[in-house]
Amino acid sequence: MSTAKVADMEDAELEKIRAEISKLNAEAGKLFAEQIKFYAEGHKLTREAFWYPFGLGISVVVLIGGIVKLFL
């Protein structure tokens, strides 16, 4: 086999590898964007699960305190 054929085969293999790396980089970018979406959703769920009931509880306590203060 001549050196030129070997070099052409190596170049073809390198191009295949570069194309595969490009595909993998694009997929990694998509997965990273999806990870950010999941993080945002988790943050939202944490806020809903903890802070909203906490705020509601404080509001109820303040409301009851205000009502008690009006009648006493």
C-alpha cells in the first residue's frame, strides 16, 4: 500500500472522528441547556414547597394577631 493511500485513509478517519466530536459537542450543549431547565424547575418547586406555605403561615398569624388586637 502506498504512502499516499495510507495518508488518505488517515485523513478520512480523522474527518470521521472530527464529525463525531462535533455531534457529541452539540449533544452536550443540548444536555447542558436541559440541565439548566431542570435546575430552574427545581428552584421553582423548592420555592413553592417551602416559601409559599411559610409566607401563608406568617400571613395567617399576622391576620389572627390583628383580629385579636381589634377585639381586646
